[in-house]
Amino acid sequence: MGSVSEFFQHLMNGLTLGGIYALIALGYTMVYGILKFINFAHGDILMVGAYIGLFVFDGLRGDAPLGVWTFTAFLIAMLVSMAGCGVLGMVIERVAYKPLRKATRLAPLLSAIGVSFILSNSAAWMFGTQSRKLAYPFHNDSIVVGGVVITPHQILILAVSFIMMIVLKLFIDNTRMGKAMRATSLDQDTARLMGIDVNQVISLTFAIGSALAAVGGMLIALDFKVYPTMGTMTGLKAFVAAVVGGIGNITGAMVGGILLGILETFGVAIFGIPQGLKDTIAFGILIIILLVKPEGLLGKAEKEKV
Amino acid sequence: MKELLTIDDISVSYGNIQALKHVSMHVNEGDIVCLIGANGAGKSTLLKAIVGQEPLVSGTITYDGELICHAKHLDPTAGGKRRKSHSPTFTTDLIARKGIALVPEGRRVFADMTVEENLDMGAFMVRDDALIAKKKEEMYDFFPILGARRRQKTRSLSGGEQQMMAIARALMSSPKLLLLDEPGLGLAPLVIQDIFQKIAIINQEDKVTVFLVEQNARMALKASNEGYVMENGRIVLADSSAALLDNEQVRAAYLGE
């Protein structure tokens, strides 16, 4: 056995999975950073994103053979899905969370769980509970690089997720609105004193987080099925990734997501954890992190404010 | 002289505790006005009310001829109960856009952001990049220590440096009225002196009207033209700062003489 190439094989698989987790984890962490609230409907946004993408892609593709057009159609479908979910995220915030901003912390959390049920049940009602498959946007014949088997889907997933993360990081670090988002997450009252419209920043945060979830949903749809509750487990794991990385910390969500993807893959492939127990890996890691470093890998231990 | 800020009969409550009781005062354009008083007298509450962070139970606040805050009246549908609704006519960000900058109590710097990023946030309302760059250079000239530390995270700055940064951040939007909440709190006497000198320059050279709240009564009265004394949420004395420095009551209660 070429154990080195085997290692890289699993690393590649782990990175692909981790890139998707990271994209979704970003939505949890950005919203938490500003509102100190876990948006439990976030996983269902990725499901909506996958459905939008699937329908738009099918409509655009028609009977065209795999080629430049089908790939372009996939990218267009992704953009439409991002826009759709971005708007959906903003609307959900306005309708379900904003009126509860001054309520107890439990209230928006319950509202989020309600939104989650509404989204998944609406999808089941409108599209049926049977799972669908996104048609391939291009040939997915695997290629072998130095003993490592790579599928074109994996390359696309890696490229898209990493480009999205880099663009987000540049936006947050360098643009006027990106800095305003950071300022708002650090100190909302003082951000207002600077003339920052905090409501606008919150809307933008939901729009960006949801658009990233839409991308995550479409990337999942490349290799897995699309069905109304597809966001539940993935969303939960991405949430774990955000906590592991340090919730509220953008880089932490990226690190946590990628780490979780790699550990899940390695757990099954190298440490021999049965496939059926794969999902327990994420939660096992969560328990360990909460015991050892509750603020997460990159999170800062928060002093209780007096 | 033109009244830039007029506070007329305002009251603010925290639950059953009345923090401000029918306070009236004004700030003339071009002046440095100070408000002195003991800890808990309601000084910070007054500044928060001006920027729309505390709802008014009664009264109005007028800035530059425009009503910026007023009280919502008793709600008859709530059985005559006083509803603590958020009453400012404008929200804090809109008041800031009108040219009022508050340097809040405890400085409230964005600790995880660099000095330069903090200044960028102060200029959030300015949409002209060239002007922002020019303003930043002015601030680095005016507070050289900030220029030296522009790429450092603000949390690594000393208290005095953070206070200067908070003032510089407030000046980035070229405000007409600068509100300062205890700029000397917790700082060494020499640093306080330095900061008060800067405030005088900001007032004289940049023509910024200043309203400052201080526990350090001597420092504040020496630095200002007009002064108010607050006790238990009420204004008990109002006079020129020079007269207040000579006032026996003030000398006994606030200057320790």
C-alpha cells in the first residue's frame, strides 16, 4: 500500500468536505458575531439554495450535452441561488428575528427553530420528499495525480469554496462595509455613534451568510442528493465547526470547517471508525473542545461584563 | 451668540429611578461647556440622551435648529401607564450624521481593530477617500503617538493613548459638536493635561464646539467658558466657568477647598 498517497487521498477528500463545512459555518459565525444568536434555520437555507440551483440549472441546461454551456449554466444557477438565498436570509431576519431583538435570548432561538421547520416542510410540500439528483455540469471522470484519485467535482468544490473564503476575508478586512461589520460585532452602541446603520449591517450579514450557504448547498448537490431535510445534519455539523473554530471568529469558522472535514474523513479511513458512526465524530470533537477550550480554537476567552 | 444645542426640560428614567429630572441647558456655538458633578449624578445619562441612546420621558433636545429628540407622551391605551418606548426622533446613527460626535465613557475603542481601522470607522460617514486620507494624516500630526501605532491593535495602547484615539476617531467625521464623557477618567495628571490642551486646540483652531462631562471639576472648569453643576439628576448651578471656580459652594463640594 502506498501509505503516503493514501494519506493524501484522504486529505484531499477531507479538504473537499471541509471546504463545504467552512462555507456554511461562516454563516453561523457571522450572525453570532453580531447578534450573539445561533441561526438554527441556517442549515435549511442551504437546502433552499440546493433546490434553487437544481431547478435553475435544469431549466438552463435543457438537453444540451456536457460542455461549456452546461458548466456556464451551473455557474449561473449558483449565482441565482446565492441571490435568492441572500434575499431569503434578509427577509427571515426582518420577519422572524428583528422584532425579537429586545426579547430574551431564548426567543429568537425558538423563532429560528420555527423558521427551520417552515422551510423544510414547505420544501417537502412544494417539491415532494423524494430526493433528487443534480445533473452533472461536466464530465466527472476521475483523474489520478501521483497516486491520488481526484474527481473534477472535487476540484470545483475546492476552488469555489476557497475562492469564496478568500473573497469574504478580503471584504471583511478591507472594505468600508466589511470593517463596519467588524465594528458592529465588537461594539454595537459605538458603531452607531460612528453613523453606522446597524440594521443595514445585520441585513448584509444575513445576506452574505445565506449566499455562502447557497453555494455550500449547491456544492453538496454535486455529489449527494437534494431533499427537504438535507440541511439538518450538515447544518448541525457546520455549527459544530463554527464552535470548534471559535464562534464569532471568521477565520475560526474556516479553520474549524476544514479541520472537521479532514477529521471526519481520517476518522473513518485511517482510524477505522465505522461509516455508520461517522456523524458522531463531529459531536465527539465538539464535546472535547467544549471541555478543553470552550472558547474554540481561535476564539478569545470572553470576560463576563459586569 | 447662536445656541447650537438646546436641552429643554428633559427627564430620563431607568425603571423607577429618575436619572434626569427636568434638565434644561444650552451650548452656544464655539464654546467649551462643561458639566461637573459627582459619580452617579446623571452626567453620562445626559450625553446618552443627546445622542439618542436613552429615551426621554419628557422634554426636547434641539440641535442646530432641528428637533433631534423628544419624549413620547403617555400612552392612554396602556391604562395611563408610562410606556418606556424608544423615543428619539432620530436614531443614534442619524444623529451622528448631523454632526454630533460622542467620545463615550470608557473610550469604547474597537479593541480588535488597528488604530487606522478605528479612524476609518470614525470616517464611516465620509464617502470621500481623499478626504479620509487627509483627515487621518491630520490626526497623526495632531496625536503623533497614534501615527506611530497606526498598524497596532488598539487593545495594545495605554489608557491615555486609547483616549486620544477615541477623540481622533470622533474628529474624523469633522463634527460641529464634540461631546466628551469623562476624558480624564483613570489617566495620569500629565496625560489629562495633555488631553485638555488638545481639546482647547480642537475648539480654537478647528472651531469645534465642545461639551464635556467631568468629575475632575478643576480641570474642566479651567478648560471651559461655561459650566453647569449637576446633583442627583438636576442642574443646580449654571454660570461662567470663571465664576463657578470662585463660587463657594463649588469650591467646597467639588474643588476640595
